[in-house]
Amino acid sequence: MSFAEHTFESSTTVIRLTDYGILPDSGLDAQPAMTKAIQAASEIAGPVLLDCPKGCYHFYPEEAVREPYYISNTTSEVENPDVTKTIGILLKSLHNLTLEGNDSLFIFHGKQTMLLLDNCKNVEIRNLHTDYARPTVTEMTITESGTHYFDVQAHPDSHYEIRDGKLFWIGEGWSFSEGPMQTYDPLRNTTWRMDNWSELAESVEELEPMKLRLHFDHQPEVVPGHVLQSRDGIRDQVGVFIVESSNITFTEVGLHFLHGLGVVGQFSDNLTFQRMDISPRSETGRTVTGFADFIHMSSCRGKLKVADSRFAGSHDDVVNVHGTYLRIVEQLSANTVKVRFMHHQTYGFLAFHPGDEIEFVRSGSLITYATNEVVEVKLVNPRELVLTLAHPAPEGMGSHDVIENVTWTPEVEVVNNHFARVPSRGVLVTTRRKVEIRDNVFERMQMSAILIALDADSWFESGKVEDVTIAENHFIECGGIEHPVIFISPENTEVEESAPVHQGIVIKNNRIETSEALVLSVKSTRGLVFRSNEIVTGGESIGCHSSLADAIRLTACSEVDIQDNLLNELE
């Protein structure tokens, strides 16, 4: 739907991007004009519609905003000590704003955080497409395989240099030669992670422009037609960052390449993503859309809704919703504790606020043993915070115990989406609020389609679930021998049926097609319902499940209800 098809209240002020020195399809840098238009919008008290007449707009890094932001699950101090982000479009402290794209295409150059919303309220982004001029995930298609070599055709957007027989990918202000690689099979519409062929090659030579030959000391097992995707693995920017904002909506938005982590929400509430297209633009001929996750929500609250959208071509999980456990490292007084960010990619931000409700959690059992309320927070350094509590800290705190911020846990709704070309998982979620995963299609996830984990020793991603419904989804050949289709797997080391980590998980009316993966694996859960699901075994390999008991694994679970499920062979 375009701007012309919308009706607005008479109080809405319309600001047109083209009134600030840029025309669509000019190829000029639109960033200065966008900054001026946003500034004009910030000076208006009532609702504002920032209208971008239909066309193509380019955003270059030279005039981009540069500000420091600590973002969850991105880079460590060693990987990227400078947390300054290069921001194409910065919306800061804006309220009641609609950014109307009119189906325009915004092309970003270099490495940029394309859009950042900081302390915004009631903002909608709609009818807009974004992409990178030179994606930081490169692509090359295998064209021929011979004795001790194979040939590839580089994608037109993937530029390179050969230096002393070594392949270097060259972008706008960036380059790399080593990092993660994955393969895309266009016939099965699947991707999977693998060793980097470019790193394993003895040498690389250019046969002609954009055509390369990789030499090996052995016969490489490759398939002509497969596409090799490469990246450097450093999450120095993100695609979109939403921080300390509320009531933010993305509607009819296509995000066709996301560098670093994808769309990140952090300490924000009521976020809606509807009718999204996170897949490559067909006219580019690309096969990859994302450098890592697509939708990554860390310590949010209110309601998170992901609906009616298409996701294809990630390098990690599609939707990941979690909080962050901080380890208790010292008790400074009766009601004062020092806590620490433990995972190397997450640190630097205020993980608690005055008034937040918290829980103390045993690191081994992942069981809550005390509650409290935060009165004051002090950031001692990027890794450590001091919390002043309303009540004395509990006795017997363990040296590895953690604290969860209970206030910042969202309700989650993931409905009517299609997930494909994913090397890892479809949906990861750990939140105590109501979770609904319904009417989605999960197509050939290489790992579990749905993972409900929780840990206090690796990623430190909190927290427990208490009300989850997984219903009326279609799972198509997801997972594998080590990855159940639906995996409830808290990482507690102290496992007792009488001390469940999760509870209240209902899985019903789903169609699950699988050849070798377990349909369901559940650990340390009370109140599991698995009802009226159709399990179809077979496919390209021989089905491994001769009975429902073969397809389900339960560990330390109680109050389990499994009934009225069908087990059929694929016709």
C-alpha cells in the first residue's frame, strides 16, 4: 500500500524527503537530506509522516552518523573494541512518526547499521525496501569439478583480488580472506555450514574475470550448481537496532541484506514485524540475505509479534528471543551485589533499571531460589554492574549463580510465516510470558525448527518458559540425527524430575515430516502436552520411526500428556 492510499488525521504533518535536497534515482547521497528531514520532524509536536517519493535512494558512509552503541550478541572487546556504529538513518527521541517508503529502495554502501531507533515511541516504518550495494556475504557458484580443483563463477556483486595465490574478497571499505562458509543447494532450497574451501585451497587462480579455479592436494567433493557463501564473522554493525523504544511497527518492509546481526531489539517494548520480506531481491540473483540472525530480541517486554512474513537465506537463526543472565561475582553489602556480563559478545549496557523485578537462579539446576527488586544501578565498567536491592540478598548465593531481569520479558507471537534456507534454527525463545508459534512453515532447517533452551554457562541467555503453544505448523524435513525437530533443551547440569526448569508447553495439530530427526526431545519440563499431531516419516531417506515412542525422547519430565497423534509414511 502506498502513501496515496492512506488516509491521515488532519493533524498529521507531512514532510517530504525530496524537499530537503535529494531526488529519487539520482544516485546521490540521500543521507544529508534524510538527516535534515528527520530534524524537521523532531521539531513538530504532533504526528508526522515522513514521505519518501517512490524511487531508489543511496546512503553512503561518508556522511553517516557515528555514535557508540553496545548491542547484545554482537562483538567482543577483542574482535571489535570500537563500538561506534555507522548509522545510515538515525531516529532518536522521536514520537508519533511514520516513515512512508512508497515501495522505495534504499541502497546502503560500505558497512552500515541501516536504521537505528533510540528512545522512540509510536513509530511505524512501512512500504520500504533496503539492500546493500555490496553485501558482506560473498557468493560464488561451482561450475565444474576436476582432479584436484574446482571452478567457480563469482557473483557480480562479489568482488575479489588474488594475492600470492590467495583469494581476498573486497568490498566498499572492507576486505577479508577467512571466515565462515556455507553451501546453498538450489535444488533442495537448503543451506548448511561447512569448512571454508577458500582457506583449504592450496592456491586460487583467475581463469578470466569473475571465473576462478581453486586448487587442492586432493579431490574436492563438490557439486556443480551449489553456491558457496562466505563472510568474515565480525558483527561490527547490525541491520536495524531498536533500543529503549516502544510501540514500534514494521509493515510491508523488505530487508534484502542484513550485515552483522539482523534486526536487534534491546530493552524495548511492543515491537511488531508484519508482512516482512527478509529474502534476496529476485533481480539480484543472490541467494543470501543475512550475515547472522534475522530477528534478534534481547531483554524486551510487552508484546513481540512476527507475522505474515517470509524469511530466506540466513547465516544463523531466524527469530531469537531471550534475556541475559548476569553472574553474581561479589556481595558488597547486605543489599548490594556486583554482577558481570559473561558472554564475550554481550556487554556494556544497563541490563537492569530501578524498579525492575529480578530473580536469583542456581547455575546448576537453573531453578529460581529468591526474588528481589532493583533500587539503583551503577555501571562500574562495560562488563560489571553494581545493583542496590530493595531487600537483603539471599543467603547461600553460589559463586556461579546468576540474576535474571524478570521485568524485561516479552509475550511472543510468531504466526503465519515461512522459514527457508536456514543453516541453524527457525525460532528460539526463552521467556516466561505467553508464547504462540502458530501456522508457520519451517522448510528444511538444518538444526531444530524450534529450540527452547536456557543456560547459565555458555550464551547466558535467560529465561524459563511457562506458557508456550506450538500449533498448526508445517515442519518439512527439519533437523537431523543430533537435532530434533522440536527441541526443549535447558542446559541444567543438575537434573531432577521434581525440579523442572520449563513448564506449560502445548504442541498440537502440527504436521511434522521427518526422515531421520527425532520429532520431539524434551528435558526438565512439567506439563508437556503433545496432542493431535500428524507425523510423516520417510522422504528421501528411509524413515527411522516405526512407532511414536521412537520419535520422542523425554528426560526428567512430569505431567506429560501424549495422545491422539498419527504416525504415517510419506506417500
